[in-house]
Amino acid sequence: MKRLFISLIALALLVVPLSAFAQDDDTFTIEGFVTEDGSFFALLPDGWAADGNAVDGLTIANDEAILDAMEADEEGGPESGQFAMLVLPLPSGELAAMLGEEASFSDVLALVMQFMGDSEDMPAFGEIGELDAAISGAAAYGANDKFDAMMAAFDLAPGTYGILVLLAAPGELSEFEDTGLDVASGVSYSPALDTEYTTADGLVLSYPSNWIVVEDTGVVTITSEELDMESEDVILESGQYALSFLNLTALGLTGETLEDYADAVLAELLEEGDIPADPVRLILGDEEILVISVSHESDNEGGLILHDHDGTIYAGVYAGPNGEADLAGYMTANILLNLGE
């Protein structure tokens, strides 16, 4: 298994202090938020709320009242002490047709601001500058009598720009800006799972409609495009991802915990030079997954994710090119959390 790694967990460790994690033996436990359609994952400070989907984006607020007001499209702005933020996904391919392949973050933000300039609700923004904080990109600031705002363009996921909007009561944006940027840096996004595939044993997997599914001897492989997965040393290029799913219970593996199953899988998959990290247990509402990252120098990186679906243990193994495997990892977790019959 070539350089297994899951980026969303790495981001989690950066955003949340280690004191916030519960540790049982060698397993860290993290509680997170995921939208109902699975398109966004985020780590929220205590007491914060969030909602959203792939179309409308992800809305996060430090007060559920302002979150409800934004969803209801009510007039006005945050009251003193209230803070809200919005993350919108923009496919880079669509923007390239308008801005060219070499478009900068500033170019993207300028285009978005141009389209939003006619809105009476948005303030007039100042000059666009470089953003070099918890996220890197371009940003501009604006204000009116209702709120102060920051708008930024950054890389949300491979092939997808993110537009970030921070909102606070007049004069209070500076109090929340760093926290908002930290939260934004831990947001993961994947395309909507809008197509279903039923396996030979009746399991239903949801996946993006433009991806490819192949099933062979109990292993379901989902790829971003047609790939030669028979090769023993597949080198994935930018934008190429491969996810494989298997039923560990059907294979006869047993164990008392997900860690036991992970040990059995890794014993079969690890190659010389692979270094497995401690497991991370991610809790999303009533669901949970176990993530194992393994480091190895190669052209690919990836990870192993396990999930107990109604008493049946499933494993997802994913891979992507160096620096881009975060999308493959989140997609794998998303598919495992949306299994059906």
C-alpha cells in the first residue's frame, strides 16, 4: 500500500487542540459535522452550529439564531457577539473557461465580487490582497451599516475553488477572523453522491455520476476516470483517484473492535517501508469511522477507513497523487457513511 494518508485528519489535528481529543489506548477520537448530503465535513468550536449542501454551500455560525436567520434569508445582519461564515464550492473547470487556465485567486475573487456587486445586501469591498493565514488565497474586506465582511478565494478541494465569506457585527470582524479562517482550513468537500450502484450481495453504494465503478470478486472499485488498476505500480496523476471497498465480515475476518479489523487488513496490505500511524476514530452524529494513515515515499498517497454498517464491517482503501489524496479520502468516508440496502 503506497503512502497511505488522510488529509482531513491532518487538518483536524491542526485546527483542534490536542486536549480536545479523547484517547483510548492509541486511538484518537474526533467529533465532527457533516452535511446531510455528505458534501461537506467540518470541525466546529463548542457551541457552534452548521448546515448546508453541495448546491447552497456550507453555513457555519457561533449562534444558532444567526444561522436560522441566514437560512430564512431574513434582512439585517449579525448582532453584537454573533459571527457567521459561508463556504461555497466553485468548480475550477468552469472558471477556467472565463478566466483562463492560469487564473489566480485574485482573478477568481474579482470575478465573484463582480457578480455580487449588484446585491444590495453586500457591502462595497476594498482592494483585493493576498491571504496568508490558516488558508492561503486572496481576500478583500468590506463593511456597511449592517455588518463587516471578508470575502476570500482559496483551494477548497482538487479541481474546486472555495469562496469564503465571514460576517460579523460592525466593528467586530477582527474578533472572529482568525477562528473563522481556522475553521475554514478544516472544511473538507467532495462532489455530491448522486448515482447509486448495487453490488452482487445487494449493498447500495452512492457515488458521483461521472466516476466509474468496477466490481470484481467482492471488491468494488470506484475511480475518477478509467484507470489500469491491474498494474502492480499504478502512478496516479493530478485529478486521478481510486477507491476500493470490501466487506470484511463476508471475508471471514473477526474482531471485537474496528482496530482489530484494521490490524488484520494492514497485515495483508502493508509493504516494506510503510509506517502506520495511530488510528483516529471520527464521530459524525450517530455514525463513526476509523481512519488509519500510513506514510511511505512514493508518487501516490492514500488511506484505510473502516465502518460498522449495521453489524457488518466494511473497509475503504483509497489513493490519489501526492498532495491531492484528501478528496479521495473524504469521498471514501462519505461513501461508507451513506451505504444502503
